[in-house]
Amino acid sequence: MTENDRWLLPEGIEELLPEDAARVETLRRRLLDLFGSWGYELVIPPLIEYLDSLLTGTGNDLDLQTFKLTDQLTGRMMGVRADMTPQVARIDSHLLKRDAPTRLCYFGHVLRTRPLGLGGSRSPLQVGAEVYGHRGFESDLEVVSLMVEALRAVGVPGLHLDLGHVGIFRGLTAQAGLSRDAEARLFDALQRKAKPEIRELLAHVQAEPGVREMLLALADLNGGPEILADAERVLAGAGASVREALAELRALAKAVAALELSGLHFDMAELRGYAYHTGAVFAAFVPGRGQAIAQGGRYDDIGRIFGRARPATGFSMDLIGLLPLAPAGSGAVRGIFAPADDDALLARRIRELRAGGERVVRALPGQTGGAAAMGCDRQLIRQGSDWQVISAAG
């Protein structure tokens, strides 16, 4: 690195300049207020934890996304969080220890070794909400409904929702008696909808032909609401766990229809977060973006290592990533510019305005630039014995 490029940031690491930082802060407050109005309590987990706690129950994917370092005090391995969901699960299971359903929300930066998509961020500002202690589609519906309302509160238009259920794939692989390695390879092929590869993998599986055909069919079971009927017909010979998963998905789909989304899509091979999700999974999309803008699902077993495997469901999204989708501000500067005057009445007037929620910028003696340069659309001027707020252009 030369003197001329010392200002460069690592790839995928961003900083926010004043205008965007103000927008993010406004949206953050709006979302946390929304979550609070639904009964969600705010928690703020630490940025760094010991690895054996941070990666509990999340599988290999999160392990690969986590920056690791050695704690100089204890010699133990630590990690910078790449996802806050396991941390919030630890708080519910180990610290709160409630029996009643618990609703928690959170926000904070996470750090990832690699971006999730091409040109994506490695330091998202993650915002999310989780429900612990309830098993059933009703809590999944609440979380999906809150996710949709949160995106609408941000101002994101034209929401499309994808729904799936990892219990379908889990049930079929168990019925087929797949080894862990075979399951992993089949999982990878299904994500790519690589049917020839799937067929080749299944040809070497010692399972009933009907089960192999149902696993192969998962690659084609995606589409609109009508796909649920197709799935029930094609998977009629599956075990009880698969039928239960389909019933849960149908109940959730029926309720979600009331959210008046721009589109509703189903994918029986949707296995996002398969390493720790155990039930329904969902993701929000908008036209023109290939990556989900918010996503979540059910993950009932993640708290087991902390002593309480409570049912859980939740969602998260990157607030900074939503900025391009949120309506831009009016663009008008807002604030009141006060002169560099040591008048006591002026000082009192400034205090009153600030107490009332106004942004007041006081000039520094000898500075260059006036109200516009300071981002102000109004100014304080003396009128008689008082100070009045007038338009900066007046």
C-alpha cells in the first residue's frame, strides 16, 4: 500500500457519510419503535465471544464466515460475530430463562469473512426479531408479518415472499436413510436445481424408488400457491414428518395471503440456513434484486447446548443494504443557523429550540460558510430585543 491509497477500505467494508448515516439512524429508530410496539424487547449482544459459544448449533457455514482470533487474556479462541441469531438464542436460553414466550429484537454490526452475494457487504448492520417459547405456525406468522411491516416501514415497495420448509427435505432424507455425506451432496445439488446431478446421486442411494423419485421431484416443486397442491400429490407417499411440514406450510400460506404482498412463491427445495433451521423458512425479495432483502425461519434446536432447546423463530435484515430501496429524503437542508454572538438571550433561545427537537448549528467566530454550508434551511436573527427564526433565504 502506497501513501496515495492508504485511505482505501478492505473490500466489502463500508463507511457511511453524514446523509446516509442520518437515514440509517432514522430507519433504525423507526424499526426498533415498531418492534417495541409489538412487544419485542431490545437486547444488545457483544461484538465478540468465545467460539464454542458463538458457533453453537449453526453448522459449518457460519464457521467459515467468522473471523477468529486468540484472546490474549485466556488463550482461548474467540470470534467476531457473523450473525446475531445464535447470540440472542444464548441470551434467551441461558440468561433470561423464562417459561413464557419471549420476544427479543436486536441491532448491530456483524462481520463476515466473505460477502453473501456478488458485491455484497462484509459488515452489514443487522436488525432482527425473534420469538422463543412457542411451537406452531402462529409464531411463524407473527414473525413473517412483522418482517413485512418492518420493510414497509422502511419504505420498500413491491414485496415478494418466498416460503419453504426444511422439514420436507429432512424427512425425505431420513426416510431414504442417507449418510451425512450423501445428504450434504444432495443438498448442494438441490440448491442449484441440478437435476442430472441429483439423479446421479440418487442412483447410488439404497432406498425405495418412490423415495428417490420424491427427492428428485423437489427440484421442480416451486412456483405460486398452486404448487402446494402439487407437492401434496407428489409427496403423498412420504412419511408423517413430511406431511406435517406440508400442513404447516399450507396453514402459513393461507394466513400470509392476508398481507397483500406483490407476490407469493413456494419452493419445496428451499433450504436456506439448513444447518440450523428446523421448520418454515422465508425470505423477502423485490424486483431487480437477486438477493433476499430480509430472511428468517424456525430454528427450534439452537438453544439446546445452552441448556434449553426452546422453540424459536425469527428474521433479520441488513439495514444499510436497504438504503437504496428506501425512498430518498426530500433533499432539503433542515436546521437553524445561529450567529457567533455571545448574547444571553440568543443562548437561551438556542436552548429552547434544541429542547423542542430542532437542530441548531451555532457559527464559530471567523468561519467561512453560512446557513446552507452548515446544512440549515433557517437562521436566527435579532428582531428588536428578541431572536426570531426566519428562512435562510429570507
